[in-house]
Amino acid sequence: MEINRITNSSEMIKIEIKDESSAIIGRASLFLIFNDLHIEPYGLMEDVFVEEKYRGCGYGKQLVGEIITIAQEKKCYKLVAQSRYSKPKVHELYKKFGFKEHGLNFRIDF
């Protein structure tokens, strides 16, 4: 048996929201991931964050909406979002956009 390592490139798009002083108050990233099962990439929404004092002002909604728009423009066949169990408000936001709970997420910290 032989295992071959093949490297494919992916793309990361980061968006930011800044306040009047140009300080970043919110951010999100979209990773476009390519695989052999589809011609189109799938999107992974990651690192959605709004500074605590700006939460509840609609910035998270703007960030998620923009990531969805970009994923559609990039012709992603799906968009995946991750969240910790301890973030029910984030889960509700994602559900408002049409995300559904799907599967389990596993990780190893190194």
C-alpha cells in the first residue's frame, strides 16, 4: 500500500468591521475548501467575533450575512459554521440565517 500526499490550495477571505477610530470591532473569515467530490468549493465560516461592548448591535448579523453573500458569489455548494456548545446566542443567530444542526464536530488540540 502506498499513501500519496497531494496539496490543493484553498482561499481565505477575512472581513472586518471598524469603528470611527479604525479599531476592529468585529471580524469573520470564510475558507473556500476544494475537494475531489465537487467541482465547486465548500465554505467554512470561522472566527466570527464581535467585541463584547458592541454585541447586540447587529454587527454579528452583518458579518454572517456578508460571509453568506461571498460564499454564494464564490459558488460554494454548502457553507459550514461551527460554534461551541456554550454559545446559544450564536446558535440562534445562525439558525435565523437558515443554518441547521448537522453532525458532530471533533477536534484535537496540539
